[in-house]
Amino acid sequence: MKSSKKIVFFVPSFSSTEATAPLGLLAISTPLLNAGYEVCIIDSTITPDYKKRIMEEVKDALCLGISVITGPMIRETVEVSKAVKAWNPDFPVILGGWHPSLLPGQTLEAPYVDIIVRGQGEESMLQIAERLGDGAPLNDIRGIGFKADGKPHLTPERPLKSLNEMPAKAYHLADFDAYEKVCGRRWAMYVSSLACPFNCSYCTNAGVYGRKWNALPADQVVEETVELTRRYRLELLWMADDNFLVDFDRALQIAEGLVRAKAAFKWSIQATTNMTARFTIEELRLLRRSGLHQICQGIDSASPTVMKLMNKDFQHLPDIYQSTDRCVRAGVIPSFNIIFGHPGEGPRERRETLNFIMDICRKFPGAEFWTNIFTPYPGSPIFHDAAKLGVEVPQSLEGWIDYFPRYTVLPWLNGKDHKRVQTMRDYLRIAFDRAPIGKGPGRLGKAIQHLTAYPARVRLNRDFYTFPVELWINRQLKNIVKLPKPNVDAKRLQPETAATT
Ligand code: B12
Ligand code: SF4
């Protein structure tokens, strides 16, 4: 309906219990609300009958916008877009987020996609809504793609804006009660800085944000986070910043400000190991007093050969030992990510990484590791070599559905080798404790895990994974004590017409 001022947004579920409001959609909603549009967000994580809801809501709307990152989120994106097009082939379907930003041309080739938005969507989405309402052409809007005479057409890039030029996110649109039911914890994401100065081989960050790190001032972060957590009774804020600790002084000023404000929420951050290593134990204690409870760091590999291939020259293993010790003593959980299977990683290099994980976990109980399998994402430096490396690069939007680092099979890591790495990852999961954002395994689940932790460590030490009986026992016992899925159905996440935050 061209005369409509209602915009429907959809965010497909990302198959995780770590559920909270989709920040990207809250960000692009503010300019629309300020311009008098109604915004209706449907999130399949909290809306099981999402397709029916979308079909009801689009009937009197101007367009449908979907937020999508590469991988399983594309499944529901395709399902919903096709359903909308079957109802009305002229109804505009717009895709935004990381996947269309990194593969605009290919995404636009899908017959059920009309418009894509590349990069920051705040201004682009408002301009698209205005043009669609007026029946005006889209070709003067920067940073988008659309179809002209059935052919994809990309407009020139939209210059990046720094975070302090962006409007506040429309948190009031989020149904935190519903997310809490799914996740077991009341939490939200918050962005205090954008981009990352580094350029790791497998990371897409530079492709969208161009390595220009910029941040909100400390006092604004303190004021906003305190207000946000009080208003919505949030127990945790997860800073979605890619590298929170780039500005050392700002981090300490935020901590001091939160202590002064008597902030009562926990927060966690992502940062590189070299940035974390600059903090003394006293400084980490100050951060802890302010509520910081976890620093997630991408070590990714502990093999010097692989670290070099990953462009991680900035990372030094002795520093990681020192800073892990300081974090644990200060009461901040050091949480590490590992990527197995990066090109150049053979059994020897993998063993180096595994030894490192085991050593850190033994020396510093409380440190935790999360692992993935290397997945070359479009927009990452290594993606240029993907075809040369023999990786089958999907040629259509739908082809990316199963592109997912939890089970990626690579030409150099397949068959028995792949199975072995997956089993090793399963053993790592039960060998040491980890604290997820969402509902943990519970007391009984933890007891089961502890029962099998010791034999798992013996296996990992010996690199021996045949007849994985402990994994089987673990699964069987966990199935017996499995809690029923919460029955959540967010009837409405608005529509809303004016920002109240
Ligand atoms: C938070 C987060 C998550 C959370 C999501 C939680 C949640 N409730 O949303 C969790 C932990 C679940 C997660 C999981 C994964 N993530 Co993640 N995640 C992020 C992170 C750190 C922040 C996202 C965010 O909210 N940013 C803040 C908002 C404001 O920005 P935004 O989402 O980009 O939105 C802006 C634009 O993209 C655009 N936009 C977004 N949506 C839309 C929609 C429309 C219609 C329009 C017009 C515009 C638009 O406008 C917004 C405002 O400018 C990003 C890194 C980053 N810097 O963004 C990685 C990132 C998105 N994740 C990534 C990856 C790879 C994953 C995983 C595969 C990781 C894994 N090992 O499993 C999984 C995939 C999950 C799945 N099943 O699909 C990659 C995606 C790469 C890609 N090609 O898509 C990123 C970019 C990290 C990176 N640098 O490589 N992730
Ligand atoms: S992986 Fe982390 S450190 Fe490396 S470029 Fe990406 S955001 Fe920066």
C-alpha cells in the first residue's frame, strides 16, 4: 500500500537461546519513528507463528524489511519473502544487514528480493520508505541496490558515519519479557564503539567498517547504559563492539563512571588479546567492580604459523598467559574463541592450539574456550582465495543457508578428519566449565558434565577420540534431564509510532 506509513520488519531466528532484541532493527527504526512511520518488528525467536503474523501485518503496510547475516538466518528469510511475493508480487521486500552488505549483487538476483541495503541502514531505510510512499525512483539513494527493468542496479557507496552521529536505538520496541522467557536471562546488547583497527584473515569487519575505530565518549556510555538497564530491568549488557578496549583511558573512565553511578548490572565485552594485556590487575579489579564480568577474546589459533596466516601478528602467547592470570585474579572471566581448520593448520598446528587450550584451562580454572570451524565469509581478506582453496562458494542467496562455522566441511578438513575435529570439540565442551549468556545446563546438567570432564581431559591430553563413550553418556543423561522448551509467543512487538526513549 503506497499510502501506508507502516513498515514491517522481520528478524529470522539465529538458532540460539542467547536471545535478545535485534539491535540492527532497533537502530533503523528510530529515524522512521521520528518521521511519523509505524514500525512493527517480528522476531521468529519469540514469535513461533511468525509467518502468519507477517502475512497479517503486511496487508496494510508499505514494505517488508528483513535483517540477515550469512548462514541459517537465510532459511526463514527466503520462506517469508516467497510467501509475501506469492500474496502480492509488487509488495517491496528489502534485505539489510551483513549478508546483503557483503554480497549485494548476488542477493539482489533472488527473484523475491526487490531492494538491498549495504552497511549502515538508518538513513537508507528512511529514504527508501519515503521514495516508495511517493512512488519516486530510488537511484539517488546511496548505499543501496534495486532492480531496474528486472536488472540489479547498485548505487554508489554511502559514506560511513561515526557512532556519535547516529540516533539512539529504539529499545522501547523490544519485548524484553518474551526474550527473557526464551533465554532465561534479561539482557540486551549495546554498542559503544564501531569497527576494529585490525584485519584478521577470516573477519568481515574491515569489509563493512573499514578499520576506522570510533567510539562514544565514556560519560555518554555510562549515562545510557545505566538508564537502559534501570528502565528495562536488565541484568546484563553485552557490548556488541568488536574491540571494546582499543581506547585504554575510555575503558577505565567508563568503569569509574559506572562505579560512581552505583550501576548494578553485569556487562561483558569483546576485545583483542593485546588490548586486554595492557591492563594491570588493579585496573581489571576496577573494571570488575563496575560490573564487567567477562572479556571475550579471539585467540583463534595458538600456532605461530597459523597466527601469521591469520594476520594476527598483534597477538603474543606469553601476554595471553599473563593477562589470563590477571583477569582470573580480578574475577573477570577470560573467554576465548578458537577457529580450527584455517588454511595452513595441519594436525601439528592443531595440536599446538589444543595444548595451549589445555594448559590455560589447567593453570587458570575459570578461563573458558569456545570453538568453531573456519568458514571463509564473503568480505573477509581470505575469501578472495576461497575458490583457489577448493571451497565451493554458493552461487545464490539460498546456497548460503548451510554456511555455518559449527559444521563447515572444508576440502582440507573433511571425512574422518572433520569427524575427529568435531569429536575433539565435543570433548572440549565437556572438559571444562563455560558460562553461556542463556540458560546454562542447570545444576544437574553441570553435575553430569563434571562426571565426564576428567576422562574428557585425559582424552584431549592424549589426542585420542575413538569410541567416544563419555560423549554418549553425557548426551543420554542430558536428554533425561532436559527441561521443556519455554512457551513464548510475543503477540506484538508494537506497532509503534513515536519513540519514547
Ligand atoms: C551480536 C552479534 C551476534 C549475536 C546476535 C544476537 C542478537 N540477538 O542479534 C549472536 C551471538 C547470536 C551472533 C551469532 C553469530 N554471528 Co554474529 N555478530 C554480532 C555482532 C557482534 C553485533 C551485531 C549487532 O547487533 N550490531 C549492531 C547493529 C546496530 O548493527 P547491524 O546489526 O550491523 O545493523 C546495521 C546494518 O547492518 C543495517 N541493517 C541491519 N539489519 C537491517 C535490516 C534492514 C531492512 C535494513 C534496511 C538495514 C539493516 O542497519 C543497521 C544500523 O546501521 C556482529 C559484529 C558487528 N560489528 O556488527 C557479529 C556478526 C554479525 N556475526 C557474525 C557471525 C559470523 C556470526 C555467527 C556465524 C558466529 C558463530 N560462530 O556461530 C553466528 C551466526 C548466528 C546464526 N545462526 O545465523 C558476522 C557476520 C558475517 C556475515 N557475513 O554475515 C559478524 C559481522 C562478525 C564479524 N565481524 O565477522 N552474532
Ligand atoms: S577478528 Fe576481531 S580483531 Fe580480528 S579484525 Fe575482526 S574484529 Fe578485529
